[in-house]
Amino acid sequence: MSRLLELQRRIAAMSLGRLEPEALAGEVRDDRAIPAAQRLMIYRNNTLLGLVDPLAATFPVVAQLVGEDFFRQMAGDFVRAHPPRRAELLAYGQEFPGFVADYPAASSVPYLSDMARLELAWTFAYNAPDRDPLPPQALARFAADQLERLRLTPHPSLRFVASNWPVMAIWQAHQMEGGPDGAIDLDAGGDMLLVYRPRQDTLIRKVSPGAFAYVMALAARQSLAAAVTSALAVDPDFNVTGELSALFAADLFAEAISS
Amino acid sequence: MNTGIGLKAQHMAEILETRPALGFLEIHAENYMGDGGAPHRWLSAIAEHYPLSVHGVGLSLGGAQPLDLDHLEKLASLVEQYEPRLVSEHLAWSVMGGHYLNDLLPIPYDEESLALVAAHVEQVQDRLGRQILIENPAVYVAFDGTLAEPQFLAELARRTGCGLLLDVNNIYVSHHNVGLEIEPYLDTLPRQAVGEIHLAGHHVRRIGDAEIRIDDHGSAVCTEVWDLYRQAVARFGAVPALIERDSDIPALSVLLEEVETADRIRREEGARHVSAA
């Protein structure tokens, strides 16, 4: 192994808190005024700051829910356990919801992990490729016998978030300057959410369990007929005509292919 | 090109509305590596009115391991899409064992490092099909090396044909932190190699009785750094300069005042050149 590679391995380990800076003191030029270990700690701090800040940008509601100090501690622990795999940090934190779910000190906020998933979905949609949605009249060009076998592709920015908690109401309440202005009923029931960005704005749309299953089936490239079956399995009263036109009106679809 | 500033989300609408007299706007490449959405919408609007500079922070050119080719491809797409006037990266490393540290870590200045960085710079220039500028780092530690930093940069430029992005604040910070010598620094760099100058602020942290200067781009450019800028303009001429602010970002008007100061220094030094000729 080259000398440089070995040196960088050791500095990286130090920056990620896996090696004490004192172990590297002999590698850097000596300076009596400031000990080498303290100089090296600046790099460790910079790395922590440089990786916690992007997480704070992606998970602002999680941070509000637990407070800035707690969030930075938890995010720092996450950074050391899951350093990013790439230099483009827009998608950093894929494992953060799971990490939060297993973070003992956060267990008093049972919806924290679901909120992290919602914020991750929001960031994904925010940075997703631009794609014009299909207009509501797009289905009109298909004959009735074609419709059954039609494959309707949801917008590529779409992410699904299901939670046993009212995470959409909690998320909305924390978009206001200064935080929520009223109490949120945590017993209000769960949310089935579609998070996507058909045009400029990123949308969070609450849907019925049937519609959620329906869109999931379409995203898995099932035909319209098969998707209805999936929806009826979770919701016997699923009204395909009404739900489909509502989803079209909400700009959810990107492509319709007759197969 | 007149002096530019780093493009920040909170200034975009005002820049598009008021169109201040900026020479260019510089972006961090990694912030625009998403596929679509608002960042690209804003940047495209800005690009209609101003030249761009793409400043990468994540290539890890000084890393002992091979470059991340996916990252290089993303940089190449960004450069193809926006056709920036300038493309730059750092004399530093930030990737090890497949992990990205989001920090600009220093390298020893010796032949091993030089060969490695030169190979990486050539790889990037080959892929982009253009020259890139390499920025001198701000450091908190120094290694025993056989070359001084400006010699290293001069030789890198000679071997690869890369240009240099001279960060005068980084010279000043490294001078205080590890005794980097300021005096022969500018004269050691080849006159034609410097293609951009960065100006930024730093803060002073006390450790015991000693001081260390942290390059956080979070405050105004200090007097000593303006003096260094004047010397740099005298030696390298009117190359594009950038006011760089990445934390505690002030109102646009505050940055525009610093832009005006940089432009004034350039005019004064330019006039001196003419009268001396």
C-alpha cells in the first residue's frame, strides 16, 4: 500500500471518529503553539459539520420535532455509522429513517421515523427529473377495449409514504414560521401519501387505502384491470372511475401505453 | 469579466429582478447534480443573463484511490448542460474507502502526491475536454514534504496544462496556521496559469494561548487579504475574481459592496500597469 493511501486511510478514520487524533500526531509537522491532535480535531469537526448540515437541510421537520441540539447529536451518530457513499449529497440519508426508528433516545416520538421517510420522499421528488404530466383527457384517445390493458405510469418523481400517524398534518404544521400554532390530534389516524412533483411544486397528496394500492400497482407496471383488483383487495368500495379522474386531475401520471 | 459572487438560493430572485453588474456567478457543482426541479430552473434563468463558473468540491483529486467515475460523469453533464466560462476543483482529497467526508483535506507536497494529482487532473480534463483550474487549500496541519505549496502548484500546472484558482484568503489562513510563506508564493506561480482568484473571510479561533484561523467563508474579506488581492492583481492581471460566502450569508447588497471593492482594486492596479508601461 502506498504511503499516501495509508495516511489518508488513517485521517479518514480519524475524521469519522474511528481513530483518535493523537494516533496521527506523528504524521503531521510539529508545532508547539497548538498540539497536532487539536489541529486534527478541526478536520474531524469540519467533517461532522459538513455531513450533519445536509441532513439538517433534508430533515428540517425531524429537527423541529426533537430540537436542534438533539437532532445534531442524532445526525452526528448517523454520520459516523453511515458516512455518505457519494460526493453528491442531495440524496444523503437514505438509511436515516431506519436509524431514527432504532435510535433509543428518540423512541418517545413514535412518528419520527415516518416523518423522516416523508421528508426523504419530499427531497427525492424535489430533485427528480422534470416531466410534464399527462392531461386529464389523455385516456380519451383509447378505445374501451384498450383501456383494460393500458399501462399507466405514475410520474417518475413519485414516492409512497404510509404511516400509522397523521404525518401530513404534522408536516404541514411545521412548515409555518415559528412552528405549529395548535395541537395536532395524534389519534386522528394514519396517512397514505403520494409525494411527487408534476410541475414546479412538490406535492403531498393524501389518498384512500384503495387509491394507494391502486397507484402502487400501476407503479409496479400492472395493467389498469390488475390495479383495480389490487385496490379492491384492500378496499371493497374502491370507486375506480372517481379515483382515477381525481388522480388525473392531480397530475399524477406521466405516460399511458396500450399493450 | 468583472468580479462575481457565489450563487446562493436566497439571492436568486433578487439577482434576476435587479440584474446587478456581476461578472459571473459561481456554483458548487454538487448542489446541481440532482436530475431536475427548482435548482436547475433557477440556474437556467440565471445562465440567461450571466456567465457561470462551476466549482467542484467532491472529486477528491488528491485522493490516493481512483476517482469516482459516476461523479466525474455528473460533473461532465453539468458542464455540458450549462457551458460555464470556468470550471474548477481543489488541491485536496475527501473520499476514502468509498466514503465521502465533505471536507477538503490536505496532502503532503512531494513527488508521490504530484504524480497522483497530475494523473487525476489529466483524467478530468480529458473527460471534460477543457482546462480546469485547481485551487490552493486552506490548511490546519502541514506534512513534511519535499516541495513548497506554490512549487507544487506551478509544477502541476506545467505537467497538466491546468490553470490555477488562487484563493488569497487560503494563502493567508495557511500562512497563519502552518507558516506557509507568503512572500515568494505569488512570484513562484507562473503568471499565465492563474485563471481565477477567490476572496473570502475566515474566523479566528483561540486554542489555549494560540490562534488558529478557520476558513469558513462566513464573514467579510479582511484587510490583509485585500492587500494580498492587490498584489495578486499586480502580478496576474485582471483575472476573474470571486467573493465567496458560504455561511452566515448576508443580504445581496453586502456582497455587492465587496464586489465593488474588488473591481476598484482591479481598476487601480490596471491604471498603474498602464502608467508604468
